[in-house]
Amino acid sequence: MSEPRQPVLETGHDAVDSALARLGELDGVPTEAHAGVYETVHQALRDTLNALDDDHPLDTDSNRRS
């Protein structure tokens, strides 16, 4: 018997919510196919973070710790 999946909570950020919703594609998919879905979700989340950095670049000199 398989355990019930935890519901994916919405973050309120459309791109993140869309990426996390893809995890629902794992239901009924053989384990060996999970890696492709995880890679797709991971890349979407990385792209979202990178876009945030592009919108608000950090001043790395002032954020460095001595």
C-alpha cells in the first residue's frame, strides 16, 4: 500500500507554484522516471531564483562579510 502524498502548498508566486505542481506528475509514474521530473522542477526553480537576481542584483561588495 502506498502512503498518501502530502499536498503541495501554494507559495503565492506563480512560477514557483507551477514548478511545484509538476511534482504531481509523479503519481503512478515508475520510480526510474522520477529523475526527469525532479530535474525539470529543479531547473524551473533555479530559473525563478535567477530571474529574481536579475531584477534585483546584489551589490556583492557591500554584502561581503569580513
